[in-house]
Amino acid sequence: MPDGMQILVREAGERTETALIASGKLLEYDLRDGKQQSLVGTLFLGRVERVLPDIKAAFVNIGRSLNGFLPIRESDSFHALNGKAPLVTDHEIIVQVKKDEKSSKGAFLTRDITLPGQYLLLMPMSRFVGVSKRIEEPSEHAAAKALGRQIAKDRFGIIVRHAALTARKEAVMQEAEELFQLWQDTTAFVQHTKAPAVLMEDVPYHQILARDYGARYDVSVLTGLQTTPENLDALWQGNRIPQQLKEALMRKVPLPGGASLVIDEREALQTIDVNSGGNVTAQEGQTLALAQNLAAIPEIARQIRLRNLSGIILIDFIDMDTVEEETKVAEALAEALGNDRIKTVLHGFTSLGLMELTRKRTGPSLREMLAQPCKHCGSTGHQYVFPE
């Protein structure tokens, strides 16, 4: 991953496009307008409409056409502070959107609120003190944990992010106090409002990107306030963003040397197939399968981020001969995905030889943002011709 990133923001009326670029490659893209707006991170004052003990969930009116889905059971740290916290019909509760609405499904909600900052995540409804999984070195882990306890002082929960390790201690502590004050102001506002109501919206998307990547990389942001629309358009076209978006919506992704990826997005899971094609080159000491799989990993990681694939993802690598080769591929994939700001968990190779991973859903996929279902093929990608 290069040291520098650029964020371009184009606006036209209610439509806002945001692109994250590094070395001319499009890494993330977001499109928002009046009809398509992500709610992830938004706080609502909702009203419990129905409690369904059989499915251990409740439906909450948050002022949308679809009621939100709220599990009865939250994290252990939440219940350690709040007890069983029963849900009662017609009660007003503060909830946060974890996953956007999709098709006929309402937003997925939580009562275990998280307020993100550049250096930490503040959790006002728990007292858990944790450390980012990016912090692996034992001494750094211990130092981050101690810092978290010192800041929280049993007032709130906190997760210390990797960026806190290189920041001034005073800056980290100040951010925690600002987030805690924001929460206190929000809860005070609840006393003067009626459900359903929006309590707090997340910051604009380009600010989220700058917040999440700014501590690790040199990030520059260019918006319409800083330059002319003509200059932004020139940069947009010069970085081939329209072409890269079209390529990211294709099923087949060519790789150098004749290899390719085949990516399919389904309701239950996403699949990525690595095909060798005409690629027959390998470095000394590597088998052809290992070399081709390692060469494909950077583009696999990029496509997962750019397409914003989420949920269960299965990767069908070219078959390898040994466990050692699989380990090398798994380690290389973990490193490549480590650049992603979205939580991704590798579960290893299945008994069928497929790499299984899960990635948190934070909003619509690229296809959901830019593509419309085909009325002719029923979204299958095929038109069927039946005999008379």
C-alpha cells in the first residue's frame, strides 16, 4: 500500500460522489443522493412496535417505511452494565444502525452504541476496555489497554485504535472527552423530543475516510470548496474513475499474465474464483499454483474493498499441494486485507479447500449503488429460451 491517498469529492445538486485513490487505483467509491443515503452509524430515538421472544428480537419504529430489527440480546459488556434490559412495546429507546435497509428488510439496530473517533471507539452503554486487533505486539497491546483504562475511568467503554499508538496522549484523551460530551448532549436532547426521531447522523463519507485512514497514511482531500468543478472533473477523468467503476461491475477481472478473477455476488454469500488462464510463470522456489495465488491476492483485496463485498466471502484459489503453501497464501491475504478499514475476519480454508472470510456490512455494495436489476432476465444474467 502506498504512503499517500487522495480523496476526491464531486457534488451536483443532492448527488455526492466520493472516490478514494492510491497510485491511480480506485480503492473505495461512494454515491449518495436524496434517494440513496446510508444510515449506518446514525442514532435514532425509536419506539418499540413489537417484541417477538420466539425469534429473540423486536421491531422498532425509527421513522422509516420499514421498522428496524433489534436483537433482544446485545454484547456481554452491554448486559453486564444494563442487566437484562428488557424490551417493552411502546417504550422509547436509543438505537444505532449497524446495517442498512436491504430490499424488504429493515435496518439492523443495536442498543450497544459506538461513537467512532480517529484514535478510539467510545461505547457509552458498556464499561468494556479493549484494543484494536491491529495491535498485535504484546508490549503495545498492554500499553494501549492501560491507556484505555486510564481514559475511561469506568465512565464508559472504549476500544483503543492502532492510530492511538503514534498520537500524543493528550490528543487521544481530548478526543475521548469530546465523544463523551457528544453522548451526554445527545441523551439530554432526548428529554425534549418524541420518537421516532434522528438524534445523530454520521459525518460525511469523505470525513469518515479521512478519519479512518489519516493516522496511517498521508491523506489529501479535494472538494468543490477547494477547487473548481472543471478541475475536479479533470482529476476524475484523469484517474479513470468511470472506467475503473465499469471494470469493477464486470464479472471477470483480468490479471497480469493472462490469469483472471471471476466474482459473483449472491444473496447468501459472495464468491471469488482464481483462474490461471495462460499464466505459466513462477518465481524460483515456488510452485506455479502458489505463485499464481500470491500474484492474485493484491487485486482480490482491492476488489473486495472497491465492490464493498460483505457477509460471507469464499475464495476458490488454485489448488495447492501442501499446508505450507496454504499458510503462505492465508498470511499474504491477511496482510493485504489489513489495509482495509472495514473489519474482515479470515476463518481459514474449509474442508473443500475454499478460503472462508467474513466482512462487516457497512452500506450498499458497489453493484447495489450503480446497477439496476434487469427486468428481462430477472437478475439471473441469462435469458431463458424454452421450447414451444
